[in-house]
Amino acid sequence: MSKVGELRGLIDAAAENFGRLDIMVNNAGVETRTSVLDTTEEQFDKVLAINLKSAFFGTQPARQMTKQGRGCHIIITSVHKDWLLPGNTAYCLSNGDMRMLTRTAGVEQIVAASKQMSNSVLAGKGRCVIVDQCYEKNRGFGARHR
């Protein structure tokens, strides 16, 4: 979902097929499991392109929703916008940026007096492979915060 043209094509096809666009959910996400010291430029670019760039341009269906007079935009993000996750710096950074995107887009829609809403759904800290591997790699942190 990091290719803007492909994303716009998907949105246009949905609006054309169904005659309207009622909801847009941005749920693309990747992580690299690398620290700020070990993350390469390519890894950083990939995480931000998929996590943040796709959410940013995935917000633009608001144009279609404004024409319709209503719609709902949801960005799935993570609690790691606020909770640090050692060894996953770019991922945490992208989630913090998505939080600000959701807040700003919501205000822009209010100012435009449209009947749209932007929401962020935070995936909670749960036991999963990503969290377990991160804490295993950073045992000192994990032992104090499990």
C-alpha cells in the first residue's frame, strides 16, 4: 500500500463499484525489529512508506466522502505510539506520526463542516510474536515491564 497510484486506484474502484465510499480503514503495517543504531535507511524508508505514507494517502478518500456528505476513516495504529518497544524504533516512530495524522485530519474535517470522522484504533499490548521476540532480545527491559 505504499504506492500512491495503486492506493488511489483501489479507492476509485471501490467508489465506482459501490457508488459511494462509506468507510476507509488503514491497517497496513510492518516493523523491522532493529534499534535506532542498527536500522538501515532502506529499513526506515520501508517502515515509514508502508505504515505512515499509506495511512497519509489513505486519508485522502475524504474527498469522495465530502462529495457524499458523510463517511468514516479509521487508522489502525498501536499503543507503541506512546509505549516504547526497544529494538523497533522506526515502528514506534511511525505509530506516533499516525496518531498526529488522525488528530489533524479529524480537525480538518470539522473545519470543513463535513459529516465525516477520523478515528484511531489502538492495538493493545498483548502477547504476540513481535512483543515476545523484542522482549527476549532486550531481556532487562522485558523483565521489568511484563
